[in-house]
Amino acid sequence: MPRRGDGNACHDSASPSGGRGAESLDCIGGALGAVYERPRIRMPPDIPSSAIHPEVARTRDDMVALRRHLHAHPELGFEEFATSDLVAERLASWGYAVHRGLGGTGVVGQLRLGEGPRRLGIRADMDALPIQETTGLPYASRHAGKMHACGHDGHTAILLAAAQCLARTRGFDGTLNLIFQPAEESLGGGRRMVEEGLFEQFPCDAVFALHNMPGFPVGRLGFRSGHFMASSDSVYLTVRGKGGHGSTPHLTQDPVVAAAHLVLALQTVVSRNVDPRDMAVVTVGAIHAGSAPNVIPDEVELRLSVRAYRPEVRQALRERITELARVQGEALGVVVDVDYHWRYPALVNHDGPTRFAREVARQVFGQEALLDDLQPLTGSEDFSFLLEACPGSYLIVGNGEGDHHATGGCSPHNPGYDFNDAALPVAATYWVNLAEQFLSSRYRSCLPWTEASA
Ligand SMILES: [Zn+2]
Ligand SMILES: [Zn+2]
């Protein structure tokens, strides 16, 4: 998920981090097997402590320590073995019925209270990225080349904090399904969970998820109905020619020159073929060819990232890119193989659930906490697969401003990124309130957003 704005130059050297003290920590239950300094987080001054759920506030230090444990022990997509063990153990200890194995390492914790017919899903992602961390934090990754650089450690800790609170306060009437998903980053863990029967085994009337967002202050929550994130597809073009000596280009079919023409021709897809009122992106992110100045290679590989909001545009991009590859190849005497990978569909928030989710935030944190001018993002997110199968909404929570991990403003996927622990009690409080309101006995005969017409 991209950062708001365009910066990508986080300070990534070790440095003092605001509010992160150096006292020794009582290890949480001994289960985490590691000792970090006691987490001390400083709430932004404009978030009244009364807005934080008292039960969330009570467990806050434990949950921050757990988040930092996850941060120190990142696991890549579909390899979240220790993470899913920890999640499953925690959920079971709080009385949840725990199901494992959907999507490989996926975990679903279910808690039913009362006779309420409503069923709610809340999803968190658990996976890390293949990045070498450079924060220098005491709880920095202990796994070389792996890092929680997108804050999924925070998302998991948030949902666990809410799970603990909801199990203790028991303030709802219905079925709560907490979905801990593997492999959000590129590998489509969300798709796998859906394909393997997530909503058949755990039917939900609505499903919600959140993502931290550097660039916005902690305590802000953003909602948007309709298109919120783009589809994301990958295209591999192989330009096949006939290599030879660099001194005799007339005896070759040069794939390098053909690839260069193709790169420029691809720039016309968005500018000339897509309606200017639609969003589309065609990025050539990689070119691989050759090895020496005097050798014309046999082939060149191009790797493209292709994005859109509307499925019609997504389909049109595929057709135009495929056609351009063919005709450019013919014109320049080479063959272009097209390997087109549909990856994530656009993320489209449903209107009713989004209005409901926004109203919960307004009631809990006040109007000033809402980010109402949220623009759609060109990043992608595989929660889109869940939203294709079930009504719901995806929201963002501010991770902090600036450009340093200490303030939460560093861009995700940067080696200097860190989830901002100050956002944890805010987001956990939000999930608790959303669950209690969605699964309220008030809505026995209707969904919350249809209350007026029920
Ligand atoms: Zn990410
Ligand atoms: Zn992410």
C-alpha cells in the first residue's frame, strides 16, 4: 500500500524514537520469548484519553509489546507460521473458537454471544516484506532480509487487542469472525481464503479491514465509498530477436531497439487510448537485456505494472498492451511474447457499510477525526477479493506525519518504516466499537445501515 504523497526518502538510520523508553519490560506471559524495553507511547494531544476504550487502555502495554515482538520476527507471505501460532494461541486463550488452514497460514477466530443473527467479519493481514530493515530500533527485525515494512504487525496487534477486549466485555449479540490473513503483499492470500471457502464456513453480513497511513496524523480515520484502490496486474513481455556481433547489426534482429520502441509505444496507451476521465497506469518497471557493449542479445524482457479503477478499463488495457506488443514486434522484425497476470482487482467499498463505519468513527472520536476528502489511491490491496464476495469497507487510520519512523510518517515498503504504536489503541478502540454496534441487538431485524427503513 503506498504512502499518501510522493516522498520515499525516510531517514533510516538509528535514532532516538519519541516516547520509546529504555526501561526493562516484563515479558508478556513469557510466551513471546523476548524482552524489550517497556513500551511507552505518547498519545497525540488532540486525542482525549477518554476516547480510548478502558479495556484497550488496560492492555495497551502488552499489545505494544506484542506488536514489537511481531516486528522483530517478520515472516513472508504464506510462511506466517510463528505469527499464526501466536494469533491462534491468543484467540483460544480468550475463548474464541479457532480455525486454521484457510489460505495455508490463515486463522479465523469466532466468538458467538447471545442469539443475535448478525455476523461480522474483521480482517487483519499478517505478512512481512523481503526488505532489509535499517531502523536500528531495539525491536528491529531479527530475520535478515525480512521486515514488517507495511505495518501488518500493527494490524495484527490491533485486531488481537480488540479481540481480547471484546471477549472480556462481551458487549455484543451475534457472531464475530476475526480473520487473520496471510500473504497480502502480492501473493493474494485474501483470494486464497475466499476461494477455499472463507465466507461459506464463516458467513458474514459485512467485512471490514483497515490499513495504517503515514502522512495523516494518528487519531484520524479515513473512509471512502466506491473505488478506493486500483486493480493491479503484472505483465511480462519477452522481445525475441536474433542476436549477434555488435559490429554487424544488419545481420541481427535487434530486440533492444524493438524493446525501446515498445517502451515508448506503451506510453500512448494511457495518453491516447484511455478516456481522460478514467484512471489508468502503465509503468515499465524493469528491462533486462544483454551483457556486453559489443553483443546484440537474443531477447529482452520488460516487466510492467498496470492499474485501473474500472474493470472495463482494466480489460481495455490488456487488449491494447497485447495488440501493441504484437504490431510493434511485427514492424521491427521480432516476436513479443505476452505473459499477462491478472493480480488484484480494484478495491471498491460498499456504500452502506462505509457510511456505517464512518458513523462509528464519528461517534467515538468526533467529527474532527474524520478524513472526508479522501481521494482514491493507485495502490492495490487484496482485501478487494473479500469485498467482491461480501459487502464491506476498507478504511485507513493515520500513522503520523513527518518522514521518520519515530513520528510514523515514513513510507510503507521503505527500510526505515515503522508502525506507530500510538495508533494501536485508537484503531483497537475503533474495532471494538464497530463490532459492538454492528452486533447490537438493535439491529436484529436489519443491517445497521438499513435501520431507518427496517
Ligand atoms: Zn504493503
Ligand atoms: Zn500493507
